[in-house]
Amino acid sequence: MKKLLLIIPLVILLCFTFSCQQGEEVAEEPAVDVEADKTAIEMVREKELTAFDLGDVEGLNDIVTEDIVLDTPNRPAIIGKEANRAFSEALFARFDYEATYSVDELVIEKNWAFDRGVWIEKRLPKDGGEQSQLSFGILQLYKRQSDGSWKLARLIWNSKGPYPTSPEKE
């Protein structure tokens, strides 16, 4: 019985100790400034468009993560900065571009964000020929870097045309 009398206060003391620890304030994650993040991502997007229009391979590579993945239609994924550089060099060797990107949705969640929209590019062959225009559905994923900046980490696109006739009429 004496042991039981000693154990009961010990159990109460342990319960009290753990309940007090649960009540202590836990360090919260830093507050997220959604507007600042939105602005930073929009700046990445603007750098992307500017570099694309200028044929600036290094400008495009500056805004992507080391493990960038471009998931392109009808070919294997392009993975890593060096593969991105080679892909960009091949594009810019053949065409001059003028691109626009209209964003339909932007979602920011802690250290990841994505936007979805339509990319339209005009292509002018460098060896002469007719200008063409292509439209793509785009999904871009951005990753917050250790310094707080954002970089493009994943890019997925599919062709939206040009179609011979409107898909709605078929």
C-alpha cells in the first residue's frame, strides 16, 4: 500500500509535467507573405518571358532549380540545368520567338507554388520561312529557395493548337 501511495503522486507529477510542456508555446513557422510571394513569382515569370523572347539561354537557366524538370509533349522529360541549357540552345538555334503567358490560376503553399495558364508563342524560323503561332497549356511549379527567392522547378505543357477547325465544332 505504501508503494501505491508513492506511485500516485509520481504519476500526478508526471501528468502535470507533460501537460505543462504541451501548454508551452511552440515556435511557429515564419509568417508567409502571400503578396510578396506572388510578386516574386510574377517576376520569375517575367524573366522567363524576357529570356525566351531574347533567346537568352543563361537567362532561362538562371531562373530554374538545379533539378528542373521539363515535361514536354511527345519526348522524354528534360531533367537538370545542363539538359535545360541544351534544350534551350537547340530551340533558339532554329527560331526567334515572341511569347505571352496568361495565368489562369496561381496557388502558393508554403515552399511550393504553381501557376496554370496558356502560353502563346510566335516562331520565326531563322533560316527563313513563314512565322507560325502555337498555343500551349502550361503548368509551372515553383520552389522557394533557402534564401527565400523562388525558382522554376517543374514545367509541364501540352499543345493547344493550332487546330484546323475549332474543337467545339467537331
